[in-house]
Amino acid sequence: EVGAWKYYYSDQGDYTWEQARNYCQTFFTDLVAIQNKEEIEYLNENLPRHERYYWIGIRKLGGLWTWVGTKKVLTKEAENWAVGEPNNRRSNQDCVEIYIKRTKQSGKWNDEPCNRKKKALCYKASCQPSSCSQRGECVETIGSYRCECYPGFHGPECQYVVQCAELEPKGVHVNCSHPYGNFSYNSTCMFGCQEGFKRQGPGMLRCLPSRQWSEDSPICTAITCPVLSAPKRGEINCSHLHGDFTFGSTCTFSCQMGFVLMGSDSLKCTAMGTWTGDAPHCEAITCPVLSAPEWGDMNCSHLRGNFTFGSTCAFSCQMGFVLMGPKSRECTTTGTWTGDIPHCEAITCPVLNAPDQGELNCSHLHGNFTFGSTCAFSCQKGFLLMGPDSRECMATGTWSEDTPHCEAIACPILSAPDQGELNCSHLHGNFTFGSTCTFSCQMGFVLKGSETRECMATRTWTGDTPQCKAITCPVLSAPEWGELNCSHPHGDFAFGSTCAFSCQMGFALIGPERRECMTTGTWTGDTTRCEAVACPVLSAPDQGQLNCSHQHGNFTFGSTCVFSCQTGFALVGPESRECMATGVWTGGTPQCKGIAAAQTIACPVLSAPKWGEINCSHLHGDFTFGSTCTVSCQMGFVLMGSESRKCTATGTWTGDAPHCEAISCPALNAPSRGQLTCSHMHGNFTYNSTCTFSCEEGFVRMGAEVLQCEATGNWTRPPPVCTG
């Protein structure tokens, strides 16, 4: 025991640190808390030595060495560690032992694992619950204790309380509480004022340890209301009980003539510092509030306030609208406006209609077909909109853009096929949507392709382009000993083809000279053939003989006959005669005469020109002196040279040898936008020449397709033309 502080230790056994503390707290106060060196010396001197030493009341809490009894952290000044300690060996040394009667470092501290067993070193405190009058902290000392008084208390046992001056404010309600005596430490006084008054200063004062109140005492003053003034064009009259415009003050209001008081005619200042109502004001007599008409504007001037006597308002309308009613109105003394209420009406445009074969869809903002109305146009299937797709009614009362219309979609223009005809019906215009065209062919032609085509909305025709194909006839061939010359206006050996037959010189045409392919697919006429031209049958002259050879038949073209006379007679005339292509024999008829008669002069034998004939008369024998020959041409040919020749005494013929030329027709040219194909038997554009005309696609021939040069030198018909 050291004075009032007593020490104890466990002499019956050893404990872990926790067990040691439980032991001390159960039988004493706690593990010892060492406060100074004297205490350490006392313990080292009076306690017996124990091999495992003693636990004391220090432990590591939150990483800091702490006195567990007071929860105070060990200060640097109070440390009493042995050399090299604390070392926290193996990181689990969180409790502290004290070396008692150790050879070295006796009385010093060492950190140890808390689960080791040692003696418990306890203490029993001198301070009691009643120590220091419970108004201060009891501090243990060796042999005694001392009191550290709390603020506001003093004396050895803190038994005395600090006193403040007694409070006696005027006109203020006070309510005090005195925990330690009247107007002493920690006494508090609450202050308040009567209704209509407010406190100037703190609402509460406290007696401080310094024997002073926390603040100066407050006072009560009448609550003030905002200062009132007479309304414009009005008057105010006030009475004040506690000062100008304070609690209890009353003010009355009035207005000049021509104005009306708006609000209460009397106000009183309340305990809340507010008036019983809002400050009134004088307003000029009002008219009903006006507003701008829909789609219009309003411009007002106000002399005495909005929409009051004398206010004037002017009205106007937005673009696209017209004002209906007065342009301005004025507020009168009766509180009414002059004139009626104006309004704005939308300007109208002419009524629109849907285009033919189309539709109209309109939206109207301000009424049917008025300013701002918009109309959209569209066309039915197969039609195109020509013009704007929408129009708007403008502020001028007219529509934007021009009037649109619907036009039928156009298909490519169709034309009649060659040698055919086209017959169309047009619902909406030539060759447009809905048009139907029927095709047919001329006689002798057959239609290949669609008979009817219709113009669709896709700008195309149904079906394929038809054609007229000529009907064909059997193929013809040239006759033996003859020639074939054909013209085919519509294809080889097809309808309209014409074939001309001719025979080689010395042969005559048997059958039609010309055949044509007909619509029936057959040729006109019978089959043509060439037969050798026959000459008159010759007989042997008197007193002579006849020996003939025949190539193509007896006494026909190419037959040759040789004449001879009996002895004593001389042959007068040609020794031989040949059957010519003209059907006559060369030379005159020979005779067998006596030697004297055989001296008659002969001329060269004449023959008929090609495409011509010869007719001779002989006085003294064939083609002898005095013989006369007349030459003529077949139809379609003209004689070029002497028409008549005579055998002279010199053995020559008068004139030149004549020939036959084909008669010419005027030369033809291809028509504009067309073609010309000709065949010429006797020379360009001469007798029996044939010419065929055709037109380019999209053009139609007007006139005959085939022309032939006639024996008169004229064509069978006028030349055709091609029209679109």
C-alpha cells in the first residue's frame, strides 16, 4: 500500500494477460497503471521476485500502446522500456510485463505475447464516487488524490459554484433555470416580449465560469410595419399608438374624383409587422381587356394604365388576312369601348378543281380555298402531271404556279407495216395510254405478229411489232433456149413478183411473155417455153438438088440447105441458105439456069435486125440487082437507120444497115425516205423495165408499188411518195 493507493498481486497462480486483468477487475480495481518513477521504485523494492515477472495495465490497441484503465495513450515522457524494447518479436507481442528484481534492467518494461502466463499486478484506487463533489476529476496520487474542478466550480472538493449578477431587465419577460443556485454557474434565462413587440438582443443568457453572462440583457420595442404613403391620385390619414407605423397604427385611404380605390380603405399594423391588407391604389376606370384578333395585331396607347379611360387600340391583320370591323377603338368614361369587335378573315382564292384524269387533295388552315390553303395534284394511272404538283393560296388572293393538267403517257408512234394497214382508236390522244391499234395486211400479204396492241402505263405497247409477209408462189426457172428475168418487190417469188421470159435469138416464145405471182400463191398464165423459129419449107430448084441439115427441127432456126444444079445448068443465087432467127432464109431463092442467065449482079444477103423484121421484093433473083428490102421494129422498139434499102448495079445496098432500139421512159429516182429497186431488160429505164418502191420504217407509201415502162415511153403510173 502506498498512501491511499494499494497494490496487490496474484500469489496463487499465473495468468494470461486477459485472465490477469479479469482477476484484478474482479477483486480490485484493474491492472496497475504506473504514473511515476517513485511508483516503479516502490514496486521493485516491495514485490517478491517471480521467474515470469508481472503483467501491468498497458496493451497495444489500434497499433498504439494504451493504459487500459484510463484509455489514455502512453506518452513518450511516460515510457519505461527496457533496452531494445518493445521489439514485437514474431509480430504478436501486444501486452507488457514489468521486470521485478531482475539482475539487469530491473523495473523496466518488456512487450510479450498476451497468451503467456505471468503474475497479475493489481491496484485498488483511492478515488471514490463521491470524491470532488462529482464536480471535478479525481486524480490518484501516491498516498492520496487531488481534485481538478470542472469549469464553474472551485474549492478543495469543488464544493463552491461561481456566481453571476442578478438580472432585472425592464419591460421584458424573464424565465430562468438555476441548476446550482440562483444566478450561478450554468443558470440560463429566457427572454420574451408582449404581442406587438420584438426583442432587441439575445433570447437567452447563460452564466459563464468567468462570472459573466454570455451577452448583454435584451430590450422590447414595438414591431414596425412598412411606411405607407398616399396612393397616386389619392390620400392617406393615419393614427399611431406606439410610434409612426408601428404595432397598433391605423391608416385610412381615399381616391380623387374619377378614380376608384382598389384594395382595403383601412389598414392596421399587426403584431406580425405586416398590415392587415395590401396597400390600396387608385385606378382609372377600366374597360374590358382587349386582345389582338386571331391572325391580327393590336397596338394600344394607355394614358392612365392598361385598358383604362382614354386608352386607344389600333387593329391590323397579318399578311393574307383582311380586317372586318373598325380599325381603332377607344375606352370611354362608361368603361366601354367604342365600335364593335373587329376580326381578321383570310383572303380567298378561286376554288380549284381536280384536273381531268387526276385528283385534288387540299388542306385548309383558315377556311376552304383561303390564304395558306395548299392543294396537291396527282394523276390517275397512265397519266403524267404537267405543271406543279402543288399550289398555295397567296396573300394576293391568287394561287402560286400555273394550273396543272394530266396528260396521258405517250407510247412510241406506231406505223402500218409494209404492205399493211393500221387502224387505231385513241381515248386520250394519239398513241397515248389506252390507245389500241389493229393491224391488217393488203391482199397478197399475211400478218405475222400481234393483230392488236395497246399502249400501257409503262410507255410500252403490248405484244410484238407485226409484219406483213408476202404470200409465196412456186419458184420459176428459165425455159430451155430462153432466159428468165424477175423482179421481187416483196421477196423471191412472192406476191407481186413478176417474171419476164425471153428466148435466145432464133427461138420464139410459146406462152405468156410475163407471169405474176398472185394473192392465191399461183402464177398467172401457163408455163412458157421456147421453140425454134420456123422458116418456109424449101424445095430443090428446077434442074437442081437440095441437101439440108436441121439442128432444132425441119426448116427451123439454124437449119442449113445447100443447093446444086444438074449438068448444063448454072446456079443463080446463093449456094446455101440458112434459116435465120427472123424466120426467113438468108439469100434469095436460087435457080438453075443456063450459063447466060447466071451473069445477074448480086448484093449481100440482108437479115432482119434484132427485135425487128425485113420484107424484100426481088426482080431478078434474091438479093440481086433491083431487089428492095423494107425494115420495121417490134412494138416497144424504134428503127434507127434506113427504113428501105435497094440493091444497086454495083452490088451494094443503098443506105446504112438499120437496127432496133428499145423506147426510153423518163429516169426514176427513189422517193424521199424511201428506196427504189429496178430491173432493165433492154437498157436503163427502157421498154419493159420494172421499178419497185418501198418506204423507211415509220413512213407509208402513197401510190403504186411497181411501175413498168410501156411501149408509149410512159410509166404505167405516176411515181409514189413516202409520208410520215
